[in-house]
Amino acid sequence: MRALRTVGAALTLCAAAWLTAAAPAAADGTDGKDGKDTPTEAGTNFRTATEIEPGQKATAAASTGDYLYWAFPAAAGRIPKVEAELKLPDAASRHGGATWQLDVYDGLRRHQPCASGTPTRRAAQQDRSVTVSCTLRQVRSWSERWANDPLPGAYYVRLTVVDLPAQDLGLPIDAEIEASTGEAGGAHADGGDLTPLNPVLRAGTAPGTDSEPPDDTSSASSDDDKGGDVPHAVAEPEDGWGSGWWSDRWVWTVIGAALAALAGVGGYTLTRGPRHPGRPPIGTGSDI
């Protein structure tokens, strides 16, 4: 009975440790930073993409036919997900249905396929809104040269219409978009260390340096340029670009080790046989 009570107490402690470690990990990928205003515009190309943070909703007022671009950071071990909702003009002002498409590109501007979601959706003429979404594969911390795996760094979102009547071009629309980066979990962790694919916004500046190409018009540069900071497409996440050494795989390893040790103790207790404290030692019989 003592062994069973010990096993039960150990299992309770292991379960408490797992719940304590798993709860923060689930919340890290969806909460944005506090104290920042919601972006209310979108870029028109990769270089002017509006930066958004994971868990932060962004809005934009545009015209049908415009290309809308946003950018967000994704670290290794995360699963990026993007969802956008478009509020369409009144059905009376439209001349038919339209097909809207959401595309996601990495820092090298490689198109990333969606593992799930509906990146392309047809909106009928009477529809007032349409929603498109895309969930990428897990961001890898290493990859083969020939592979098209998602890698840590900046990710670009492009939202546009790909099929509509020509008379509907230029009609006003309202877009709302949100990007999140959920934790993949320790079961999918992979070792590696890569430089993030986070493009430099200022042409002619090498990443990771403060050098700039010579220019006769440098005297007209702004105060931000004089500061020596190299602007990138997105800011580095608070926890860094890597997945880090900690994951819930450590919790399961500790639980497995504890269960193995308890199983050994329990097996020894059951198989050691009965003990007889009053039995005389061997070789000291009284019949000699």
C-alpha cells in the first residue's frame, strides 16, 4: 500500500508540473503586445508591407483590385495562421461574384502552401462579406537547400481579388486581418540554428551591419538613418527567432523517468519475497 501511495503522489506531482508548463506555451503564440495601436492601413507591395504583431488585428480601407500587403514575424517551432475578412460593397453596386485570394510568402518571397484553411473563396453578388484563411506548416529551425520549408523570419501576407467583373474594379472594401503563431509543441521540436529571413528595408545596407553605400545626398538623410539602426521588415519577437532549449518534451521526459523509477521500486517490492525478522541467521542453529 505504501508503494501505491508513493506512485499516486508522484503521478499527481507530474501532472501538476505538466499543466504548469503547458498553459503558458499555449498562450504565447496568440497574444500580441499591449499598448500599441491597431494598424489601419496596408502596403501595396513587399517593401511597403504594413507590419503587424501575432495576435494583433489590422484593418484597411481599399478599393477592389488593390493588392494589400502585411508582414509579421514567426519564430522556429511556431505554426503561422492568417485569417482575413472582407466587407464587400452593396450588392446593388456590383455586377457579379468575385474570387478573393490570400497568399503567404516567407522572407525570401517564396510562396508557402497552406496546410489547412481556405485561401481562395468565391463571393456571390449578394454576399456582404467573405473570409479567407491559411495555416502554414511548422516553422523549421533548419532545412535542406532544396526544400521549401517555412523558416524563421518575416512572413508576408497578400490579399487581393483574382476574378471579378471589370465594372466592379475600384469599388470600396474594408479588410480585417489577424495573424497568429501557435506553439507546435515539443513533439515536433527540431534542433538547428538559422539566421532569420528578415529582409532589410533600406537598399544597399548589409544585414547585421551599420554600413551604407556612399551617396552624395546623404546629408539629406533623416535622423533615423543617422542613428545607425538597420531597418528590417519586422521586429524580432520577444523570445527570439529560435525555438529555445525548453519545450514540453522535457516535461514528458521527466514524467517517463519518474514512472520508470517507480515501476522499478514497485517491481522490487513485489518480487523480493516475504521477510521473517525472527528467523535465526544461517549457520547459527541451536541443535549443534
